[in-house]
Amino acid sequence: MGDGYLWIKALHVIAVISWMAGLLYLPRLFVYHTQTRPGSEASERFKVMERLLMKAIMGPAMIVSWGAGLAMIWLGDLLAYGGGWLWLKLVLVVLLSGAHGFLSKTRKRFELDANERPERFFRIFNEVPTVLMIFIVILVIVKPF
């Protein structure tokens, strides 16, 4: 593994940080959005913020995270030598991607003024990406198995 691998790894870390920032911030925006009246100026402002966060940051960051991560697996031949930690990490990243998809669908519901979930739901859901991130980081750094 040469310098190219390290550049891909750096890109992966940058993309993951950007993606996680969005995954942690968007549910918080939803908490505040639930406190506004549909059609109000504040609600419309939240719609713009949520759309830009998803389209300009979260979506591209997720794609780069996956692309760079898969490139590292391939270049490092990690499927052959990675161990069980890698497989569990991939499962958790798929779950994280599912959380991303859920947030994307929810953003569209807010866009249509059709959200039916309460503020408390988003406060609790906000912890899902955090918990997944903690386990993913432990798996990558500690490689327990």
C-alpha cells in the first residue's frame, strides 16, 4: 500500500466526518422544524436548510465515504485479511446508510408539510447515528476479532 492508499484513506476520513456531521445535525433540525407552523416563514427556512444539508453535504459525503471505503478494502485486500471486524463494520455502515435514507425520506415529508412524527421521536432518533458511529470507530481502531 503506497501513498495512493493513504490519500484515499484521508479522503475517506474527511467524507465520513462530513457525512456524520449531517447525520447528527439533520435530526436536530427536524426537532426544531416540528416546533414551527407548516407554511410559516420559519418552516420554509428549515426546508431550505434541510434540503441543502442533504443534497450538498450529506449525499455527496455518503457517496465518497462508500467509494473511498470500498477502494481501501479492494486496495488493501481487506476482504481476505480484514477479519470479522470488517464484516460487522460493513453491516453497521449499511445500517447508517439506512438511517440516511430514512432522514432523506423524512426531509421530503417535511418539504410537503406532511410530517406526522413528534419532536420527541427526532430527539431519540438523533442518537441512532451516534451509537452506530461509536461501534464503527471501535471496530476500526480496536479490531477486536
